[in-house]
Amino acid sequence: IFFDSPEGAMVCSGTVVSDENRPRRSNLVWTAGHCVHAGSGGGWYRNIVFVPAYNDLGKSAAQLNDAGSTEIAPYGNWWADWVSTSNEWIQGGSETGGAGAAYDYSVLHVKPEQGSKSLEETVGAALDVDFSAPAAAEAGTMGAWGYPAAPPYNGLQMFKCLDQPGRFSLSPSLPTMYRIGCTMTGGSSGGGWFRVVNGDTKLVSNTSIGPENNTWLAGPQLGRGAETLYQNMSRTYGGR
């Protein structure tokens, strides 16, 4: 995910998710709240574009200079025409997560630059979201995927981390988050966390925060509030 902030061009990661009001024709993307809004005291970011399977061939920066658009963006560019995040992130989020970190999630509705096919039809898949918010000890193995862009990474390739999650809490008054061991850096924010439920892979969280030494990542538990946000986006924009 590419977007413009007051500080300049920024990057995040995202996942195509299914749309309950538009089966097999979803135009919804899941990411982090801090990839669309600055949080407390800030505003909405602009020019948000999702590039599914960005640089899927793993070309280097030098090779990308001579690469065609289909090599960089094999499924095209998908511009967000509407985004939504939690009120808790808008009111309490900060550069380090703050009180909004446990609610750091967002849903985008996107549209293609050309053509009429949906995002899901174009890429061939979309994941259901697991809103059951399982306890860390009962969640099983989780996999986090993303495009880390801060050193030692360069944002040109997708990476993943697999781990049994632990519990992470910023405050006794806030919901607990999931934490996994991972060395991915900035740019992986918003990337989906997946687990297998009855044989089906589902999105269960997204990358939100991590420490300066890049040894772990934390992501929100997606419960009722996240489900309500998703349903509102699906109901309002899912038919478009």
C-alpha cells in the first residue's frame, strides 16, 4: 500500500479480504489504522493505492528501473475511494501506537484504474476475516506477511514470520494484543496475520507496532468492534 502523508510518501502492507455483501467479487482490503489516519491530533492520509503482488518476481531496485508495469504491478493499481478505521485509533493513536494500538485496523474499498472486474476476481482469491478474537494460548500458529521497507529491508519483497503468539498489553485498561517473534520492520505495518481454522486460512490480525530493535511484532485482536467496522464498509460500499 502506497500513500501520501504530511511527511511525504509512505508505504504499508495489506490483504484482500472477502466481502459478505459481494461474494467472490470483493473490493475490500484489510490494513492497519495507522496506514490511513495519523491518529490523535492528525488527519486522513491521501492518494492511497493498493498494489497486489507488488514486484512478485522479486526484482532488485536496479532491475525495477527497466521493468514494465506488469512486472511491478501484475494486477494493476487499485485506488482507495473510501477508507475506514476505528474511532479508538483516531482518538488515541500515536506514532508508537498509544492507546489506539489495540484498535489499529482499517478496511479500504478500492477500485481499478481500468476495467470492471473486482479485486477478488482479478487476483483470484480473498480471505475471510476471523472475528472470534481467540486467546493467544488457543490461537495456534500465526503467520504475519508484509513488505518491510526500513533497513535492513528495502520494501521490494514480501516476507513472512511464523510463530505461536503470546499476549501483549500496553495498559491494564486496554485489550490485549497478539505478539509474535519477527524481525520485519516499518512497511510491514498493516500486513495480515493468518491462522488456519478448520482447514481454511483466515485473517486474524494485522501488524501494528514493534520495538526499535525489531525483534517482535504486535497486532490487535479482531473482535466485535472490528467486525462492526467491516460490516459497515461491506454494507455501504460492498455493492460497488
